[in-house]
Amino acid sequence: MKPLGTQDGQSLAVAPNEEKPGAIGGLLEQVLDSGNLRLALVRVKANKGAAGVDGMQVSELDQYLTEHWDGIREKLLAGTYKPAPVRRVEIPKPAGGVRLLGVPTALDRLIQQMLHQVLSPIFDPGFSNSSYGFRPLRSAHQAVVKAKAYIDEGYRWMVEVDAEKYFDRVNHDVLMARVERKVEDRRVLRLIRRFLRSGVMVNGIVQETPIGTPQGGPLSPLLGNVLLDDLDQELELRGHRFVRYADDITVFVRSRKAGERVLQSLRRYLEERLRIKVNVQKSHVDRPWKLTLLGFSFLPTRKGVRIRIAPKSLQRAKDTIRELTARSWSIAMEERVRHLNRYLRGWVGYFKLADAAKSPLADLDEWLRHRLRQCRLKEWKRAKTRYRELVHLGVNKEKARNISGSRKGLWRLSLTPQLHVALGNAYWRGLGLTFASDLYGKR
């Protein structure tokens, strides 16, 4: 096989006149087309990600494929390729418990991406317009905006359906029956099933995976949408207003009674037709301002419904900031500020959609400054150091002496009015800190 290109992947992009996937042979040949391979390699490398059970990094794929791709392709065509077990990773959930992720090897991730690029154009055009998760040109923000429109239309009761450990409990036979509706190439079907049943490595021991589609690979989100598309079509047939983002299912109705009826009906459909268990404790019927949708909530006003940041989302942000501003974390303040900026830019970038966030973000900034002041006070360990630094910042010598010699705790001491002035907004901006309210104001 000829070299695939440079390590940065820039030379691997498919040229406009290059043969596109789907132009040759059967479906598996389309998956293995050189143009499809090059495009998949660029995307996998761009996404980076951790190594799988074999320890191979994504950056090593170029050289590995140059040496081994011809043999791998032959195995795929012959139906003898066996994916490696995924590496189990546990991610703590905000509400408790853990989310189980399965990290495929770099090679398996590449092959899954190649499958995804060919299968997505086959399945995606037929998906419901109310499905927003992991689809081209669709986003969580679009789902929230659509939900707001339904609420404005008078559908002011939300039915929140929680699929219990959805990706971990997908029934392979039920899923593959739906994949077979549009995929006739038995080799592709066999390869997909092998990925589903590749197993998981836990503490060095391979465990079988008779059910589930491990989160972490490029193919899982598409397969999840394929399975739940039946639910979408059923909801549309019944004339319901709804939005779905992956396994987050939300239906909008006009009354609690209608909501309870819909919830029971959906539970029966999911459990009997799709073999998906519904978590009754986490499924609710309530007003939109009491529930959460993709991190957002809603606020009724005289001028209509407004989108706001859900209280749970604000609390999760505080939990992360609390870790980044822990006094026990010995780190230079400038480095701490860089970590905070990186987190706040991403977090506020997502929640900029909210049109009722100015006040809660201002409160968040005030709380953040409070925590940073106590971090700074701890850095100035000795009373002599605190006195010198406070005077340098313009604090009256007598006040500086009282603060530096105080036996109050750092949290209480950081509320001192003189510290509010000395270590105020200008001070932190001078260190490069970007406040959440400033980022929100630049929408």
C-alpha cells in the first residue's frame, strides 16, 4: 500500500474530483474505498481520543496503515476481521452513578468511522425532523429552541422519558433487524454485529457483550438513532409534539392527564417493541420550568417563555469551579486562571442560548471571585506577607494589619470589604481571568 500522507493528516483530505464512497462495488467495497478511508482517517485523528486495549495512539495510525492496511482490507473483505475488545472507562454522572464508556482501539475506531460515513447517508435522510442528536447540521440548541416553540404554542406540560442505561442494554437482535431494513450486504451486517459483540476489557479480563452498544465509538450514536427511529415514527403517527436527542425523549402535551397517558403508552412501546427498559423513577410529567432539557430549563413570563440555565447545570458548574479553585491544589494563580478560562469559555459557549442568564452568571462570577480571594490569601501564608501585599494593593496600613493578623478562617476573611476592593474585578482581569458574565455579554 502507498503511504497515506503526513502525520498531521492535511494531505489526506479527499480531492473534489476523487472517487467518492459508493461509486464502486457492493456496500462493503464502498466502506473500504480509499477515499472513504482517507476521510475517516482525517476525522479520527482530529477527534484524537485515548488509546484502546492495544495501547496504540491515533497519531500512530498513519505508519500502521502504511504497513498493514492491505492485510486488514483482505480480512474485512473475507469476513475474518475480528474487532478487539473495547477498554472500559467509567465516567461519573452528575446525579450519581457512572456512565460506562467503551474505548475502541485506534484501528477499530477508524473502521467504525468508515462504516459511519457510508451508512449515515443511507439512514439519516429518513430520520424524523424531531431527532436532533448526533446528526449532521443538528444540535442540542435546535432541540431546546423547538421545545420552547411548543411551550409557546400552549403545550405546557413536559413528558420526560428516561431510558434506563440505554446504550448498555440495547438488544442486538432488535437493533440488527432495523439495520437490515436498509442494508442488504451481509458482510457489512456481520461486521456491525461483530463490533457489537467484541467484548469489553475490565481489569485485564475480557467480558462478553451479548447486549448493548458501547458508547465511545463513532458507530454507536448512529445505531442508537436507527433503533429509536421507530419510536420517532410512532410519535409522529400519533401527532405528538416532541424532541429527541439520542436517548433523551421529551414530549409536550396540554395537560397533566394527557402527559400521564402518554408516559404509560411510551413505556409500553419501548419495553415491548424495542426491548428498552424505562426508568420509572427518573421519568416525569411536570411543568417545563420544573424539569430540565439538555441542561436548560424554561421560565414563564408575561412576554412568553424564556430559556434559562437549569439550576442543576449551574450547580454542576459550581462543582467544577470548586475543584479548580480548591485551596489544597498547589498551583500558580496564573495557571489556575488559565484552567478556569478554558472551562468557562466552553461552558458559557454552550449556555449562551439562554436568554435569562445575566443575573445567575453575575452571581456565579461573584462566588468565583470569593473563592479566588481565599486561594490568594492562602498563598500569602505569613502575616508579614499578607500585610506587605495588601498595602501594595492600596489597602490602608491599619486595615492591612488587622486583616493580616486576623484569626478568622480564609473563607470568612475573604469577605472583608477591603479585600473586595484590593482583589476586585480589575485585579482578576489584570491576571487574565475572563468572567462568565463577560463571555455571555459577547453573544
